[in-house]
Amino acid sequence: AFKLTLVYLCVFVALSLGLIAYISMTTTRLFDRQLEVAINQEIAELNAVFEAANLFRVMRTISRRSMSPDASVYLVTDFDGNPIAGNVSEIIYDSVNAAPGEPFPVRYMRPGQPGEEDAKSHRALAKLTVLGRYQLLVGRDVEDRIEFSTIIKRSIRGAIIVVMALALVSWIFL
């Protein structure tokens, strides 16, 4: 009975962990793909605005898009890194990893509302592109994705506990 219970425990743990890992990996890949498609689409749209008009039209477009609650991260700088336009008050990233066209992680803070003292730092995935003599950084917040990963990790721990409890019950039954 002990050996049989041990075999069932191993099979249950392996299947449970495999299923949760598969769901986690496919969901993470789907999130990554959607994130990159959204960033690429915004970069393409802003590039088209820049080519059709000028930098001022891009700045107005960024200002208008920044009004939505789930706005992307936007920052237009000159090549010296001086900010010209955007919807972030502070952005931190490793310029070595920031190759144009490649996604890289950033930390940013949005400008606070009047009276709001503790502005929260957020994490985002961003891409750089060149607009004439300027650089455009477009990114998307990844806090929800990080929270999802935390939930998956808790689920794995919970699944292990449930499987162990079921194995104990089946051992007692056998």
C-alpha cells in the first residue's frame, strides 16, 4: 500500500505540475506576443504620423493617447537623451540593452496628480525607434503579467499541498 501510494503521489504531482507549467508557459507566450504586437503597432502608427506630418503632430498624438487610463509608455528624446515629450515623469533603463527594435525592460513613473505624494514605480517592456533626429520609446506596462506569474507560483504550491493531502488520504484508505 505504501509503494502504491508513493507511485500515485509521484504521478499526481508530475501531472499537476506539468499541467500548471504548460498553462503558465503558453499564457506567458501569448501575453508576450500580444504585448510585442501592440508596441509594434503603436510604433508603426507614430512613425506614419511623423512621416506624414512632423514631430509636433507626434507630440499631440502622444498627448491625446496619454489621456486613456491604460495608456502606453511614451517618451520622445533627442539623441543626447533630453526628454522632449512623453507621459512619464521618470524612466530608468539600461541603455546597453536598449537597441532600436528590440524589446527591453524599463522602470517608469507617471506624473503624479496634484496632492499625490507617493508616485508608484511601474515596470514595462519597451522598444526604441528613430524618428529623424529623435528617439521614440514606446512601452507597455507588465505589472499585470508579473501578478499573473505570482498567482501561478501560488497555484503550484497549492497544487502540491492538495496532491500531498490526497496521497495521504489514499494511503490511509489503502
